[in-house]
Amino acid sequence: MQTAPKKVINGWAMYDWANSVYNLVITSTIFPAYYEAVTGDGKDETLNDSVVFLGREFSNTALYNYALAIAFMVVAILSPLLSSIADYKGNKKSFLFFFCTIGSIACSALYFFDSSNLGFGLLCLIIACTGYWSSLVFYNSYLPEIAAPQDQDRVSAKGYAMGYIGSVILQIICFVFVLAKPFGMTAGKGSQISFLLVGIWWWAFAQFSLSRLPKGTPIARQTDRGSVFTHGYKELRKVWKQVQHLPVLKKYLVAFFFYNMGVQTVMLVATLYGKSELNIPTNNLIISILIIQLVAIPGSYFIARMSEKMGNFKALMITICLWIVACVIGYFLPRNGIFEFYGLATVVGFVMGGIQSLSRSTYAKLMPETKDTTSFFSFYDVTEKIAIVIGMLSFGYITELSGSQRNSVLVLAVFFVIGLALLATGNRKIRN
């Protein structure tokens, strides 16, 4: 096949520009800090604040974790179905539009979220998260359609670059509203305007992409496929049966499941941990997120070079050791330790991007030779999402049980240790 015209490639890459603002503003920076501010009671700075929801008292941070866990569970359940539709129905553009629309509307609706309507805010958060991750299923499935195999790395990198640029531009605009407080507005109102801008930005630039992407071509059904609504789940079961006969891949997937619980949970709770547990001011939290993003780029290249020299398993094991060190540092960080938090952000940023890219490439190398790569990567995707669900639920539950997020961080360290041990045994199988 030939790579699609430049107009189509640019349109595809612009969806990364459109949706990446959700990940930066809603997931990583402004929304977690705003949530903690509007749900905190401020009575005791040494304890996590409590909120009453559905007749039960929760730690406010634990409730946030539970809400995200629900969202990722929905995505994990929908993912096989969505992958099947993307492959066989040929109407992926309609589904991309649908999930983009509900996600962007939910982000914009967060403008109305305050301390008086907690349930509304959590519902919007869940819908926005579901819309974002579900839309990515269809967005990613376009890549092999519009780019020849030899061009896919280049086209994918272009999307990543566009996403980084777009998200940083809007983040800076949002910083003006939150930190500079123009026109006499409060930081809270600036945050609400930021959520509105995210929704508008995401949806508006997505229309640019949708106008240039092809409609998609339905793939002829095989007679034994059955319903498109069950095919994706049957494919997962088929992949799992194959994995049973591939001991190294099986060991790796279990290891990935455990250490990925730690990686993804840290990325999702870092801002809230810094705000509520360490009492780091919002503007310093924002600086730390920018540090993570800047350090992640050279970190990814360094870890990739390390894997070339010593192999994927050893490189992953060294990287996981650094994650364990980061968890221990996070546990002992003092309250109000701004510069110590910057140091932790540097460590996390260095290993964050590298472990994700290396994990995916390791899985690709361990896969058997097959034309059914979509099913194998759908299995990988579901494994990742279920790990996030368990990680977020564990973090929230331990926080509520012990009254401190620090103990939850130690539990994440245990997940990394289990993953490290499993990788070590998998590495021995490769040598033998």
C-alpha cells in the first residue's frame, strides 16, 4: 500500500493536537488540584479531607481514585467491542466523532462543577475519561490504513509531536487564567474556564481531523466470525489460549500487569498526592508536571539505547528499580518540600516515557508470528486497563483504610517489586 496524501496525514496527526489537552489539563495538572480544593474542608492539613457521597463518607482523594477506576473499567469492557467494530464495520469515523463529542462535552461541563455538586463533577470526569480513551481506539486504528508499514513510525511520531505542542499551548493559556487571574477572577474560576476551553479545543480541532480522514472500508465478514458484538471478546479468549503455550510471553504479561499498576497509578495520582498529602502549591505542581514532560523525552531515548545494549528485559528491570526508588522517595517526602518534590518529578519523568514505549515494543517482540496483530494488541490494551483499575482501587482503599496516601505509595512499590521478580524469572527462561 501507499501512504495517504499529506492532507490526510496532517488531519490524522491533528487529532492528537486536539485530544492531548485532556490528558495534560484534566488528568495531570489543573483539574486534580481544583478537585482537591473544592472537596477539601481545610480543617486539618495533616489529614486527608472527607466528603459524603451517596450516603457514605469517603476520603476525597480516594473517591477521585474510585471514579477513575470506574472509567477505566468501562473502557476495558468496551475496548474489545470497539476494536472489533473498528476492524470490521468500516464506520470508525462515526464512532470517533461520538466518543470525541461526549468526552469534550463532559470536559466543558466541568465548568459548572463546584463543592455543591460533587456527583455531577465525578460523572463528568468518568464520561470525559471514557470518551478520551475510547476515541483513541478508533484514532489508532487509522494508522495502518493511512500509512505504509515503512512510514508508520514517522507518522505516529508526528501525531505524538503535534499532541505535545497542542497540549502545551493550551496549558499555557490555562495558566494565565489560573495563575495570573486576569479581570479580577479567582483561581477557581480560572480553573473552570480552563475545563471549558479543553472541551472546545478538543471538539473544534477534531472536526479538522474528521473532515480529512477517510470513512473507512468494511472488511468482509468471515462466516465463522459470529456477531461483531461478541467477536472482540472471542478474540481475547483465543489470544489467551495461545499465550498459555508461550511461557516467556505469559510471564512477561503477568509482570507487565503488576508493574503497570504502579506506573499508571503514579501518573494518575501524582498531582493529587502532591496537593493533598504534601501540601504543594498549585503553581509548583504545574512546574513539576512540566519538569516531568521535559525530562521524559531524553529519558525515553536513554532507556531505548539501554535496551539495545543489554536487552529489553534487563533494561525494564533497571527501569523498574528506579520506579521503586521513586516510590520510596515519595513516601518519605516532607510536607511543603517543594524542591524535594521537583527532584521526585525529575526521577518519575526520566522513567515514565521509557517504560511505556519499551513495554509495548517488548510485547511486540515476544508475540508469535501472526497476521492477527489487532487481537494481540487488544489483549495488551485490556490488560493495561484492568491493571489501572486495580491500581486505582488499591490506592484509594489503602488511603481510606490507613488515612494516608503515603501508605498507598508503598503498596505501589510492592506492585513494582512483584513485576521485577517476574521479569527476572522470565529473563532466566530466555537465557535458558
